[in-house]
Amino acid sequence: MKTSLALALLILCSGAAQASSAPPPWLPVYNDDIAVPEGVAPWLPTFSGDGRTIWFQNQYDGNIWRVALRDRTPRCVTCDFDDRPQALESGFSYALADNRRMFIATRELSPIGGSDDQTAFDGWMMECMPSLDNCQSHQFIPVDMAADRQGLAQNVRLLQRRTWHLAPDGVHLAWTDVRSDGTAMLVGELTRQDDRYRVENIRVVNPLGPDGAQSAAVDKAEYAAQLWELKSFVDGGKAILAVAELNGNIDPVKVDLDTGKTQRMTANGDWDEDGATSPDGSMEVVYSWRTRDRLEVTSAIPQLRNFIALPLMTNILVTYISSWPGFQCDLSSWLLPGTGDGQGKLTGQPLRIYENTETAGKNLAAQPFWNPNSTRILLQGRLREPVPDNYSDAVKTKGLVPPRVLMARLDKAPTLPKSAVRTVIGDWAPAVSVWRGPMSGNRSETFPGKASGSVTVTYRGDLFNGGLDATFTRYSDDGKTFLDGTVTSVMSLRPVVDNLPQIHIDVQVSGENQGSMKADIVRQLDGSLSGHWRSIYNGVSRAGLPTLGPCYDKLPQKTPLKAIRTSVGKKTQVLVSADIHGDERPVKNASVRANGLTVKTDAYGRAWVNGSPAEISISAGDTFQAITIK
């Protein structure tokens, strides 16, 4: 009787939840990898616009490969091309919808200063006739991005271009410029000329604040101080996903390109960054350290405005994303609802369980790693073994790759993607020629809290040699929680003994919430971090930055399924759920096997089998642990 009552209550609760705004049920995720020849390392794989072909660069030599899903046979497209740009290595490859052109980024990150040399452009367009699938004739056309230098002040330098993304309209190209005065997310239009493609009409799409131009002054100041990086086009090209460090928490933010308004996608206390929403908009893949408890010390006080994102990322946290030891504890892929993690309340489900010789890697290609019907996701593989000396510096940094295209298949019905539109950028986004970054001049500015108090922000120098400081005086956004104290920083891209990158924090929290944050972190000449970082918030204490190096034991593990059975007339009802680090939901399409027959659970995790079998076996893909109940 107790079991039946508990089951009934759970079903009722599940039904009510499904009818409301509750998160969707868990889905079985199956590994659906495709083997490639030895010596081939699939890098940043993407789908063609129709989803029938997978494209990737070979990380080891830059050649372009294709895999038609109809026969799953890898074929090299450019191996016999003697005019292939020799600079191609570990970059992006996006097939345009016409199936005759492919944009190829030379590498993930440009050389220092960006490359606009005729023989070593940062990007190329490979044009094939009659098609990319049957490339009988071809040419490589350079993509000229030099217009991003227009209007640069004499004291401002372009340091690097990085992470290119092609809009669904095939016209707009996006990337991020790291400049000495800040980072600029750029979107421009590809124009074909006689000897090149040129990116023109480049706009800076760093959001002004959560409400666009109507945002409060302190919101605008915090947004301006972020290290913004463009991560993906989404919503058919109407919006982008970007990453920022608002409130000391690294999270993706959706930016409406027409209005400039934003939606924060995640609020988990750990590092969330790359990824993309599904083509139908119902799901989001985010690459994250969630569940590993590595970086929550920096985000422990949600009311603390982050004006030191630039020194935090470029001088301190860069330690974890610039070397082979760091990438051995890379972010791993998690599946969330299309609206994100519900302000940090949802954990999501992992898309891959890494075992034995492999570890997590990020597919930076973003939405093209989804197939158009939102049922398959291309992942980035990475091996645990150290890289031999005869490989390139890029491979030595990122690591070796297993000889497989890693693909996750979701057990769900295919859906239609949102219609691709021509990307439109509103007047809120300035031309790159007039944009100035937060470190464009020395100054101090005072901003009132939304409720009371103030914060004074001081800008000194630039990313080469400068810093940002903030002094909080009874600062409050809600009139209930108050901040007092100081945050100071030193940036130095060319550090010397008496000018090392560092961050110092001494902030007290009072009122409705209580706590403090104290930090003294210095990056030494050898790249190591010394010092301490400690946060206390409402009695919860966190301390220390994460250790550099592998964290294989912290990677996502298989989650045990839960099941309740009860007799309902001549049938047995089974209710299947799973609890992923406190995020408990029913499992849809779990396989329930009894008496030699298999049925699948519905959206509430329910399935019915005939009679009262002695044993019932339950499984749900490759990320859940199968169980048997009696």
C-alpha cells in the first residue's frame, strides 16, 4: 500500500510538473562514434546544412575530411590538393548551405597580431565544383579580415583573433578580437571580390547591459569590463551566445542581435562556457566544470559585481586553458533545457562518460555540431596520453585525439530547426572603427548601486600593463544586502619580477546575507599561481583555486537509474527516474524489458508490462547505469 501510494504521488507530481514549467525528462544518450584511419585526428567536427555529412579538419596536418552518414566512410577531400594553405592546423571548418563553399579558419587562435598576409590569412574559403561532396575542381580564396583594424587608436594594438563562427545565412562571419583595450565580439559581412573574400561592415556586438541601451549605469559598467568572447550563432541567426564573467561567474549569455538585450543562460557556480542551443531551440549543450567543485570560490558572492574580469581571465585563469596539463581537465559536455540551467537550479545530464584512455574536450564549432533535426551532437575527443615531441605546438597544447568522430545520439523524435534568417544587427552595436574598449584611457568613475551606496571603478593602462580596481561603499542592488571593501588587480602580458599579474580582494557582505571574500593571488614568471582565495557566504566556506592538471576522477560518471514497480490490475507499472547531483527527473524512452519483451517509458518515466514478472531490466543509453528490479 505504501509503495502504491508513493508511486501515485510521484506520478501525480510528475504530471503536474510536466504541465507546468518543469524541466524536460532525461533522455537516453547513445555513443554513435565513427572510426577514422590511424593518423587522422577529427578536430571540431561539424554537420552539413542538411545533416547528411560530417566535416572536420585533421588536427595533425590540417586536411579537410568528410564522412557521409549514409555509409559512414571517412574520405579526405584535400589530401591531393597541392595548393592547400600550409598554415591550416586545428581550426574551424563550416560548409555553407550551397554545398559548394566551405569557410576554413586557419587555426582556433590567430598568431599574435592577427595574420593578413597574402600567404597566411586567418581564414580561407574553399570553393568546389560541382559540390563539396564531389570536388572535381577547387580553389582556395583568402578571407581578408583587416577591416577590424579600422579606427584603431595609435596606442591600441590588435593582439589576436579567435574562435570564428559562420551565421546560418552564410553571409555573416563572427569572431572575437583580443585588443590591448579589451575584447571585441565582431560580426561582419562576407563579400566576394576578384581575388579574395573581404569582411565588411564589421560591428562590435558586446552587449551594453541586460536591457540593452536602457540598462542601469552600473550594469553597463560591469558589462563593459567583461572579457567577452563570441561562442555561437543561435535562433536561426537572430542571436548569439557569448561568454562573460558577470558576478565572478563564468557563464554563457544570449544576445539578441536586433535589440541588444541579453538572457543569462546558466548560473551554476562553476565554469560554464562553450556550447550552443539546439537548432529547434529546445535544448542547450554547455561545456562545464559543473559537479567538479573547482571554481566556485570566485562566484560565491552573487551580489559582488565583477569589474576585474579582464585581469582574472587573461592573467590568472588562463593558467587552466593554455597547456596540456590544463586541458587534461577540460570542460565536459552537458545537456540542458534550451532556456539554460534555471538560474543554477538544474545540473543537466552529461553527454559522454569518459573512461580508460580518454578525457573531455570541447567542440568549439558550436551550433553546427548539432544535426538539423536536433537528435545528434558531435563531440571533441581527447586522449590522456602525453604528446610526443614530433607534433606541432598546437597538438602539444591541446592533446592527442582518438581516431574516431565522437557523436552522441539522443533517443528522441526528430524536430524541425528554427528557420534561418538573414542576420540583422541593431543600431545599438557600433562600427568597429569607433568602438573603444574599457581600457582605452585612465580614469575613475563612481556608479550608484541600484538601491543604495556606490562603487568607484578605476581603469589603469591596458592589457599589456595596467589594472582595474573597485571600491565598494555600502553598495546594494536590493537594499537588503550590502558590500564594502576593495578589489585591485595588476595586468601584465609581459611580466617581470617587479610587475607580476595579481589580484587582491577584501570585501565584506552584511545585511540579509553575510559573508566575505579575501584573495591575494599572484601569477609567477613560470605561470604558476601562488597565494590564497577564500570566500564565506551564509556560513558556506570555499577556499583555493583548482590544482592544475588531470582530474579524471572528477569527470562525469554513469548515473544509476531508479525504478518503482507496482501492480495495476493484470499489469505491472514501472516508474523510472534518475538523480544527477540533486537534479532528479523522470527518464523518457528508457528501455524496460520483461518476459522477453521491451517497452519504453513515456515523458513521465512510466511503462507497463504484462503480468507480474519476477525480474524487470531497465536501461537508458550509455550515460545511465542499468538496473534490474524484482
